Amino acid sequence: MDPLKVPAPQETKLHFLDYWRIIRIRKTVILAVFLLVVITATLVTFILPESFSSTARIKIERDQTDIAGIAERGQFAGSYDPYFIQTEFEVIQSEVILGKVIIDLDLNKEWGKKFANGETLKTTETMALLKGRMDLRPVRNTSLIEIRVFSDRPDEAAKIANAVAFAYKNHRLKQRQDMSHGGIDSLEERFKKQEKEIEDQQTKVSDLREKLQIPDAVVNADGPAMLLSAETLRKVEAQRIETMTDLVRQETMLNSLKSMKPEQLVQALPTTVNDQLLTTLLESLTMAEQNLVVKSKDFGEKNTEIVKLNDSIADLKKKINARVEGIMSSLDSKVTALRRSLEGLRWRLTQPRLTILPKPTKASLTTTPNATSSNSRSLGRS
């Protein structure tokens, strides 16, 4: 046996019973440590202040132009920007959004009372506190993001989360409106430029026409001309006669009514024009005058009922006169409209007329060769 060779020590294998034996021996220490951890965690939980969280979800999408070209559609359709969500997170945490939230909720004063013994906080201090209480995270596999705000009051957390969401929404809408206005301004500028070029070209054409003395008939020679068929001509002529008859009748009636005195006009209008309101006012006036005549026999002129009746009669007369003026103005407008309609019909009758030639018959086509052959025979005989 070689004295230099030392046999390898056997590996010690512990059994479950060995662990259990150790636990039984140290059970007091293990139980004490367990109770100490539980009691410490309970005390810390009760000592820490309450904290509530409120979450608002918003959907964000990239801004795109309303009208995209073919190249732009192929380039940006379905493209993915890995930095878009992170960029919008930075926008939400920027002074543009959070500053608006601080102003709307007056957080400088509210949190000054809570954290600064009643002194108003600076906007930068309030913004730092707000960033520490706010957590932004994307919703997986969607275009939604969560705005989570923590506070010791649940209503305050909900207000701040909603305020941040609304401020970001208004910011995106303002950006969209600015883009739209910029596009509209660009289009208006191009339109004005094109309009100016058209005016310049029209001026050149007018100068050439005057210089070369080109008549309007030559200029409009290729333009379409409206042709009236015989049937259309008869209809337009019948309509013109009917309109002229109606115009003469309306003008005669209007001139007759204008020549009457106001008292006669009030009595003549109900028989000439069917106006229910005027008829009702005249009936009310007649009844009021009759009541005035009856009560004047029993009461004096200064009696309350007599005064009321006189006021009522005066008011009815005023309404009747106003209604009469309205009816006369309506009749005058109707006559003017009939005159314009008659002028339009007369203009249509001056347009070129379509003349349809009759189709040649079979007899007329065969007559000419017979006549020619008979003439040739007579010439041969002579």
C-alpha cells in the first residue's frame, strides 16, 4: 500500500429526516424569526399612508395628411415607428401638457397647502411632484396607453388622470388643426396664383381680339347653340301667352287697388285676395266697434271699459294697416316676378329654331330618272 495515496472522503448524503431533525431542534429560533417578519410587515403596512391609483386610457395614432400621393401611400402605409410611443410619453410629461393640467386644477395652491405649509408652490416644483406620481405604460399589442396617477385621495387621482388625458387630446387636436390650416393656406395661395395667371392670359386674348379686330361671331362660332323644336316652341309660346294674361290681370288689379283710399282699400282687399289673417282682424274690429257703440250708451268716455275698447280698436287698426301694406308689397313682388318670367320666355323665343326637313318618298326618287329619259328621247327625235 502506497502511503502517499489518501483515500477520497465519502460524500455525506443528508436525508429529509435530517432536515426535519434540525427544524425540531431550532424550532424556537425559526418561529421567532417568522413572527418577527410578520409583525414588522404588519406594522410597516399600518404606518405607511394610504395610496390610491387612477388610470385613464387614450388611443394615440400618427398624424397623416388628408390627401396623400401615390408615393406617400406606398411609403407610409402600414409603416411602424418604434420611437413613436416613447416620443408621445415625453410629450405627455412635457411642460406643454403638465403645465396646462397644473393651471386647470390649480395644483400650485392645492399641493402648497399639503406639502409646503400653505405656501404656493412653483410650477417647476409642482411639475416634479406630478411626474413622480404619474406612470405611463403602453397596453400590449394595441395603440392604447395608460396614464396612471397615484394620490392619497381617490378623487384627486381620478381628476389628475382625466386632466392629463384631456390636455393631451386638446394638444393633438390643435396640432391637427394647425396642419389643416397650413394645407388650406397653401392651397389658397396656389389658387390665387393660378387665378392671376388666368386673368393675365384673358387680358392678352382680349388685347389680341381688339388688335386684330376679331368679331364675336367668329369667336363664338364653335360654341353650342340652343335649338328649339316646333313642339318646344309651341309650349313656350303658350306659356308666354298665359304669363302675359296673368301679368295684365295682376297689374290691372294692383293699379286699381293703389288708386283707392286707405278705407276703401281695407274693405276691398278681402274680396280680392284670400287672406285669412286680414279677414279675422276685420271681424275683430267690427265686433269691438259694436261693443263700443253699445257700452257708450251706458258709460262715459272715461270709463275703464270704454278706454280698453278704444285701445283695442286702435291696436286692431294698426295691425290691419300693417297687414294691408304687406299684402300690397306681396302683390307688387308678384307682378315683378311675372314681368321677369315674361322677359325670359320672350328671350327663349328669339333662340334659333330647329327645322326638320321631310324625308324624300320613293315616288319622288323615281320621278327624276323618268323625266330625264323622256327629255333624251325628245332630243333624239328632233
